Amino acid sequence: MIDRDGLATFLRRRRESLQPEDVGLSRGQRRRTSGLRREEVAALCHMSTDYYARLERGTGPHPSEQMIASIAQGLHLTLGERDHVFRLAGHNPPPRGAASDHVSPGLLRILDRLDDTPAEIVTELGETLRQTRMGVALLGDASERTGPSRSLGYRWFTERALREAYPPEEELVLSRLYASGLREIVTMRGPDSRAARLAALLAERDEHFRTLWDDHEAGLRPPEIKRFLHPEVGALELACQTLLDPDQSHRLLVYTAIPGSESAEKLQLLGVIGAQSLSS
């Protein structure tokens, strides 16, 4: 059963405790509010200001699990706080660990400060949970992907166009990498895991994956340089730095180019193109 008063108080106190800088927003010169404004939180949570305000007043509808998950992420809640707000709303908290899509506040704070850099937060199955605007410009909008296609490894084997952007020798290296990486996750998570279901689906749909899966390779590591063929700026060679959240098995991936290189110049151009696309 929902605890409307408890939920309203918790949301209000949490909103008032956050500052714009905590969630990647600009403070501005005329701010008098202590903490975040309701409209700011509503935007972070991808809902209307009226809906969020009614929750804070204790007069709103019973929020769905999806809505509470969005609020927990928008307010940068810890896992403990996330579980608490789910219970206040009358829902069982989602599972923790590798199956969770809830990004830790620490990773979010870092991502919020990388606005001019391609970066993304991904699950162990290669599902993008959050992106910077430059991440969207480089890799496409992850919010448009649904179902198994959220996983990069799944798309690699089922979408031919994705592989055709790479030379044949690199295509084979990456195919082996994705197959061996998925095998390691299946071994770690077990036969009833999401990883195992994804592997079974791929084995059903792609002969090349089945061949690589039967090789039982493990321990392969990604190349130091990632090569992209972007439709607007062309070939890019980028290094990828990784920060791991061991509690959630999420990774923050940050893509950088050597200063002064052709790829660095193309990244700057991509930043301009991305900004123009957002404004239009």
C-alpha cells in the first residue's frame, strides 16, 4: 500500500537537499530556491511538473514502478534510497546487482561533468543506460533501442550494417570479443540469467555467433583503440577509458582522441553538429 505522506515528505526533502551542480545543472544568477525547483526535478525524471508536484503534495495518482524508477534516477538516489522510495510507493524494490538499471549517484555525477566528451554508462551486457550529448552524437540515441537490441553484442550479430563499417580483419576480432565476453558473463551469472537468454537468442538467430560460441573462447580483451566510421565526420580513432561500479556491474566509458590528431578535430566538429541537431 502506498504511503502518500511518507512519499511526499521524502521527495520534498530529497529535492531540497540537492543543488543544481549535483545533477549537472547550471545554478544561474537569480536562484533563490534552496535546493532544486520542482520543474527541474520533473525534467530530470521525464515527467510533467504538475504530476511531480502532486506527488510532493500527496495528492497524485499511484505512481507505477517505471515512474518510481525514473524518479529514483532523476533524484540521484543511492540504492538504499531507491529501495525506500519503492516501498513508500507500495512496490517491491527491483533487484540489485547486474540485473539493475539504476545508475549510482557517483557515476552520474562524473557523467554530468563530461558534457563536451563522448561518454556513456553501460551494463555488463552492453546496454546503454545514460549518455552525454556527445555520446549521442557519436554512438546514436540509445533511448530509441528496445528489447534485445539494447545490447551492443546483440546488435553486432543481428545488424549487418553495424559490422560493415569495419574492415574484415577487425570485424572478426570484435565478433570473437563479443562472443567470448558473453560466454564469461553466462558462466558468472548462471544458466537462468539474462545473459544466458541473450546467448540462446543469438544462437537461434545467427550462424556466425553459433560458430564462435562453440569455440568456447574466454579471456579476450578489447583493443586499446576503438575505430568508428561516423556517417557525418568519417573515420575516428578513439581511446576508451573505463570506470567500473562493482556493486552494479555498470561501466562508465569515456572516449577520447589524441590532442592535435585528425580524430580530435573531427570530435570538435561532431560537437558542433550535435549541438545544432539538439537545437533544431
